[in-house]
Amino acid sequence: MTVNFEVADGVGTIRLDRPPMNALDIATQDRLRELAEEATRRDDVRAVVIWGGEKVFAAGADIKEMQVMDHAAMVVRSKALQDAFTAVARIPKPVVAAITGYALGGGCELALCADFRIAADNAKLGQPEILLGLIPGAGGTQRLARLVGPSKAKDLIFTGRQVKADEALTLGLVDRVAPAAEVYEQAHAWAARLAAGPALALRAAKESVDAGLETDIDTGLTIERNWFAGLFATEDRETGMRSFVEEGPGKAKFR
């Protein structure tokens, strides 16, 4: 398998495993979609880590595979490519990317699908598709601009340049920088902490933020209001409020 999936203590790890550079060929893209859908379905998965291993996250698409594709072939394939990444972005649970080494092209776009990104101090990120006479095709023009703003996104996309971890942190492209040997450990700890939280409230929070960003403020407030009121029907809400009143904040044990 080019991508593996392991679950422990409520955290599912989607592990890219296509040496040496985790190039995202068609089989890998399709496997990512399958595992994202599995992570979405499984009740024992409450948070997700996306990881490429100790050396590299993902150095991009398989260029040799794409080189032989003509316009007609890519018209068909491009939708499946985007669908694979969208499946990751729409996992209704907290998702963190643990980025070591290169996260370029499709690798950077995959990291953009996470809710939180922890980069190794040796990481390099970028969207170099322009150097191939292309543009990002797996969501990069959309998710990158929404994350760091249009001007910064255009700089990275127009030039195709790579940024090191410290600049990526300054740009807002990643959320934390850690020693390479600690990246997965920190990502798993972040996911495990949230895996112990109220699953429906976390889902509501993620959907409210993500859906709200795609619409106007009034519609966003309606999405928030509906989720907020709906959570009053959940056991987790009862547990959280009872614990707060009886024990103080931060002590609730959610089922």
C-alpha cells in the first residue's frame, strides 16, 4: 500500500509510504480518499494525523505519470485528484499534518487540508507547479489563499519558490515548528488531546468555521447558531455543563 492507516487511543494516523519521496501518483491519491472516508466513518477515530515519515512529507505529484497524460486524460483525472484532497479536508474531526522534509506541490496541498500544521525545522514547503508550466490543481490556489491571504499565496504560486519552516511559520502556512525528531510526537499529542474531547462539539466547531469561510457573515452566523442550539441535545453538553458546575472548568470526561 502507498498509504497506511493505523489507529491507537482514538487517533488515526494516515501514513504516506511511497519511498523515496512519497510522490502522489494516482494510486496514492485514490488511497488517500479511501482512508479519509474510512476515518470519517469510524467511531473509534476521533482525531487524525497525516504523516509522511521521518524524512519527507510528500514531494508532490508523480511527474513521470502526469507527463504522458494529455488534455482529455487530465480533464477526467483532475476531478478525482481534487476529490481525494477534499475528502481529507472534510474529515469531520480534528486533523493535523506532521510535516518533515519536503511538502511541495501536491504535498503542500495535502498539508493545507489539515486543521493544524506542525513542521520540522528542516521542512520546505511550496507550490512549484508554475515551473512546470502549470498551476496547483489539488486545491492550492484556493486553500492557500484562504489560509495566508491572496498576496502571499500569489507570491508562492507565481514564483514557485520553496520556503523554509521559519518563513512558513511567519507566513501562517504552518502553525508550529519543532525539531524533526519530535514532529510526529507533537502532532500525535495534539490529536490525542482533542480525541478526548466532545466529538460532536468538535465536529460542529470545524464545520462552522469551514462552512462560514465560504459564505457571508449572516449565513455563517446561521450555521453557528444552528449547531450551537443543536448541541444542547447531546450527552456531551450535559456532561460538560454538569462538570463545570460541580467540579470547575476543564475537568469533564466526555464519552
